[in-house]
Amino acid sequence: MNRTPEPTQGGSSSPDELTSALTNSASLRRLLPVGSEEALSRPIAPARSSASASPSSTRTARTTGTLTKIQARSAVPTGRSKRQATTAACGACRRRKSKCNGERPKCSACHDRGTDCGYDTNVAETHAQALKRKFDELQNSKSAAERVFEILQTKDEKEAGEVFQRIRRGADPATILRHITFGDALIQLALSPDTGYRYEFPYLPDMPAFLQRHDNVYLDSEVYACVLRRPTPSPSAVSVEHRQHLAHQLISSSHQQPHLTPSTASRSMSPYLAHGPAVDLHSDPYHKPYHSASVENSRLEKLQPSQWTSVSTNDNLMRKFLHDYIMYDYGWHHFLHLDYFLDDMANGRHRFCSRLLVNTVLCIGSYHHRGLQGRAEYWNPANIVYMFLAETKRLFEIDSELERPIPMPNDPHGERRLREWEERRLTTIQAGLLLNVLYLFNGSDKIGWRYSLRAIEMAHEINLFGPQQPEMDREMRNVREFTAWIVFTWQSVNSYHYFRAPVMKYPPQVPLPDPIENPQWYGEIWIKYPGSQSRFPTHLGFMFKAKAELWAIMNDFSLLSFRDGGLPLKLSSPQILEFYNRLVNWLHKLPEPLSPRKIVTPHQIKLHLHFYFILVNMLRPIVTSEWRNGIPPGKTIPPYTPQDAYLNATIRFETLIRIYYLRHGFEALDSFLMQFLGALAYMTIDAIAQNPSAPHVETLRSTVVLAIKGMWEQAQSLYVARAVLRLLASAMRPEDVQLLKKFANVEAETDIYAAPLEQPIQSDWPTYVVRLDQNPDTVRLGKTLSSKLERLSLDLTASSPPVESTPRPRNWSVIL
């Protein structure tokens, strides 16, 4: 960014304004000879050349100049102060090596000699300061060609190709830059609240009738009411070649409201809109996709990630990785305290930041950056994802094995070394959890879980889960308590989803603070939507506390349900009812921003998805029984049967996935969304298989197409999603597979089956056929993702000839 010259006191002035100010000043008039006031009002004539001046006129001019100087000196008071030092001399005086009074626009020496006067410095700026300023401007300035080159790096492949074609046709960089900038501005206009975009369901455009129940609270939510109001063309559908046409269209109709066509979904749900909530039509989060927004954090622009990693020197690209990590991953996996981390990273401190932690965050951010082609190919050495992952593993091996300093007698630095070791342990614990997430992305959770186990060991080494440490400063206490809760929550999530006994029986001893009374303990993510001057919170504190409380309940459930190396305990109806009541009570106590009526961001919707995912799995074993069977008197019993509760949970689960898609789409990587999409697809495929002639089978087929479409889009970033997609497609009927090509733009033979899985899946994750009421020994009998994929590959090889496919490039490239 170019730096502006330092202004004079009272603001910056142009040369003409400075001339006027100097000419009209009283101090200057005191220095002028008597009668010269009239001369000030006359224009200054250009000096004659020496060849044309007559000798008499030259002598007269010299005499007049001498008299003027004498009279001027006589006009100065005898008790004048010492001459002020000049900050910077003009160029002419420096060449003559004469004294310069620094007056602008023309110093007195140049005025007397009639020579040109010019300055290389700004007002009140020394020559050294001017040199530094010009150097900084040169470093920070970008020419049009450099900016076009950066655009080629960051645009998606299609748009980058169109820009390249313009270059080949001879367009100059300034014209290309102007075209792109204007087009992007139009796209931002297309995302304004008056033309809010919503996605359309593939195959069948309506919300299924069986979801439109009077007790489905999510159909009365504000986000659903908003997405039904004003559908418009997708911003991604506006390509570069259409931008010029769009410009003329917007300009010609700037005085009119855009024409909006009501969707069939809004017509079918008009009763809900008539009695629905009063929605603020200018609330951006409800009207625009989450991925159209950006993080508002002043620290991001100041960061220089290249100081923390040896993988890349491209700070601009790595800042985008950091942005995407915060935008898409941190709101769900908040494994570090963002405020303290960014502060230390910006200031070069190693208390809450480390090279290991920065490389881990950049690696996750690179998966989320949609401009990075081939980001799912973590095994490719030419891929920057591979480079970050390799550096992260190397640094973790070093940091995790640092030995605790042994205090020595009379060692003045022993206490400091121990404190620094504990600080290093803290960032290593956080990086260990993030590494587990990275291995989940790659379908290698067997390896990833070891990092979490090592992180828990290190947490016990520094007594992370114990009582509060009053001798520590507030910042260190906050980060320790914050990290203790994320470790506990993460191990509870893993234990439940992998049918493992929890590693930790109890939550940390320090309770969670109230997000309203102590918001600084949690921090916040602020986002801003295009075309808006407002920024919006994501309610990070409420999310953190709600997730921790949910998984404290589920930790108790897992302790009763799962045993390492032994048969599981089948919970009785009273036990399941107790957990059901605890979970429903948790839902009812959610703060207003996280209530069913107010949720809007992807992470908020996922919180509710996780709740109903848990209920579906918990209630399925007792779906044919009654609550009252074996339940002692005095227990709170719901007014409906377990089957009704199960049906209600499945309906709301699918409703939430559909609302998620209508508002935000599926193309942005959302790592935990894959779990929910796969569960919905499997349940629906199973329902079709059980009753293929049911009257509502077409609605079920539309659900399968939507879920597979979402899994396909997630597979562009996640290698493990490719594997799950292959399993789900193999379970579909051939006629349903044909729908994918027509309505989801997914060709099964070439997009799913053609290329073999490049890397083996090393996963203990039980596939969707494994249920809580079944013996987890099924994992050892071939029900894991790894074993099912192996069998599927053998079946495909034996039953069908190999399909030729075009080899994909193995180099990584950055395309916006």
C-alpha cells in the first residue's frame, strides 16, 4: 500500500496553497522593501535570457537586488532569534553546496538567483526519511502487470484461462485489471440483500411433503423463511464472458428493482411464510451464503507467515490459508485460542504461537482454500498440502519429545526454562489435535488418533485438567483452561463416533465461564458480507460452551456404552430415556443465537445436526419398545413413543441438511458435514431398498441425489470423501445412479469409479451399517471403511473391465 506524504500541521497543502500562504503572511511582508506590496499583486514575468538583456538593465537589476537585500536586512529586528535549522535543502542548493532556508515552493537562495527550485522530500521530512519512504513505496506498490499475475494465481481455472486468452489477444494489463475489477464489483452487487441468492434442490425442487409437519420447528426458522423469498441466479454461474453483459444489464436497470421469479418451493410453503417469523430483510447472514463473506480481523493483514515456516515465502497466499482456516474450520474445531495465537504470531512471540502450530494451521487452511487445485492429493510431493503436512509432522516429533527441564540448585534461569517448556507443551497439544483432523481428512484416522492420545499425555504432564492456577497470569490461565476443555470435548467426540471407551472420565475441574459475562475468554470471529458496511459475530462463545456441554453428556453415554477390548453394554430403556431427557433439556437451554429459530451459519446448523444425529442413533435400538417398559415411577416420560421420537429426529435431521444446502450450498469444504451427508444418504438408500414401490419413492430419490451431490463436492477437498462416495454409489440402484449425471452433474463411471483410490484408507471408522445396538466386534469382522473399500475394489475388478481415464496433473497450482 502506498504511503501518503506526511501532512504539515493543520493538514496537507498543495504548492499553490503554500505559495498563497507564504505570500500573504505578515512575517514575509516585514522582510519586503517599502512599496513592494504592489509588486506582490502583479504576476511574475519570466526571466529574460542573458543574451537578450541589455547592460543597463543588468546593472539596474543588480543595483535593485542589492538595495532590496540591504533594506530587507534593515527591516529585521536587531533582537532576532537564532536561525532555525533547515530540515532538508532543495536540490539546487545541494548541488551548489549553498545554504538553503527550506522555504517552499521556492527557497530564498533560488528566488534571488532566479533558478529552478525542487525538493525530493515532503514537508518536515529529512532526506533519510524520504529515501526510506520511497523504498517502502517501491516495495509495497504493485503495477498493473503484477496484479494481473496475482489474479492468474488466485482465480479458478476457468476464469484464469479466460484472463490468459485476453493476454494472448494483446490486451494490456491495465485494461484486463479494469475489466476484472469491474466484474467483481458487479458480482458483489448481485449478492446484495435485494438480490439474495439461494440454491435450488436437484431433481425435485420442493421441500418434501413428509418434512412439512406442524411440529417441525426448523420450517419456522428465520433462515428458511429468508431462503424462500427471493431466489436469484447463482454468483458462480456468472462467468467472465458474461460480466460485460451483466454490467450493461445492471446499469440500464439501476433505477428499477430486479425481476425475481418465485420458486416452486416458496409456493408450496406459503402457509409457513404467512405465519412465520418477522424477518429482517437487511440481515446479510440470512440472505447470503456464508462462503460469500470474509473474516474481519485487522491482525490478518499484518501477519507475515513466512517468518514461521520454511515451506513458502508467499505471504499473500498463506494469509489466504489463514483466513480460510478461521472462516471454515476454526468455528467448529476451535483447538487454539485465536486471539492470543494471532497476537503472538504478529509480534513474533512464542508463548501461544509456535512454528509447529503455524504450519499445522496453514496445512488445514490449504485444504479449505478452493483456489488450490488438487488439494485432496495429500500424497503428492509437489502439492503444498504435502509440504505443510511433512513440516508439521517433523516439528511435532521434535516438540513432543522435549524433556522437562530439571531444576538445579542455584540456577537463576531454571524457573524460566520450566515456564517456557510448559508454554511449548501447550502449543504442541493444540497441534496434536489439529494433526488428528488432518489425518481424518486423508482417511487415516488410525494414525491421527495417536496424535490425540499423545496430546492427552502431554496435557497430564502439565496438569492441564486440574484446578485453577492462581499464580499464573490471566492470559496463561485462560489459554490453559480453554485448551483443557477442547481436549476433553475432542476425545469425547472421537470416543462416540468410533465406539471407543473415553480416555477421560471427567471434564476439567475449572468450569466454563458465561460467554456473556466473560466473552474475552472465548474470543469471537467477525465476518463481513459483500456490499455491506456491517460486520456480524458468529457467536463463538455460545458455540464453544454449547458443544462442550453436549459432549459432556455424551461422554457419560460412551462410558456406559463402550469398552475397550470387550463387549458393549446394551443400555436399557430407562437409561436411554435419562440421556434423551438430558439432551432435550440441553436443546431447550441453548441461547437465542443458537436456537432453532435463529441459527444461520453452517457451524450453527451443524450443531443441531449433530444433536439429531445422536438422537437417531440412540433411539434406533428401542424404536419398537415403549418408554414405560421397566421405567420406575416419577421419571419424566415424553408424551410420545420412542418410535415417534425417532421419526421426529430423522425428519428434523433431513430438514436441517436441506436448509443448509438452500442457504449455503455444499461446495465449500465443511469437514464434519461429510458425516451427516453420508448418514442421510445411507438411511435413504436403505429405505428405497426396503420398499422400492412406495408412493413417495421419488422424494426419497431426490434426497439421495442431494446427499451424493454434497458428498461429491466435499470430495474435491477431502480424500476420505472420495472413499465414502464410492461406497454409497455402490449401494445405489442403477436407475438412481443415472439421476446423478442428469441432476447433479456427477458421472459415476468417470467421476467415481474410473480412477482407483491412489492411497490406502487406514480407518477404524465404522461405516453406516454399524449401529449402536450391534456388537462393535463387527469392526473386526469387516465393517470398517477400510475393509469395505477393499472388498468393493475386489468386486469391481472382478465384475467390470477397467475404465480408461485421462491422467490428472500431479503438480499443485493456485487458482482463485
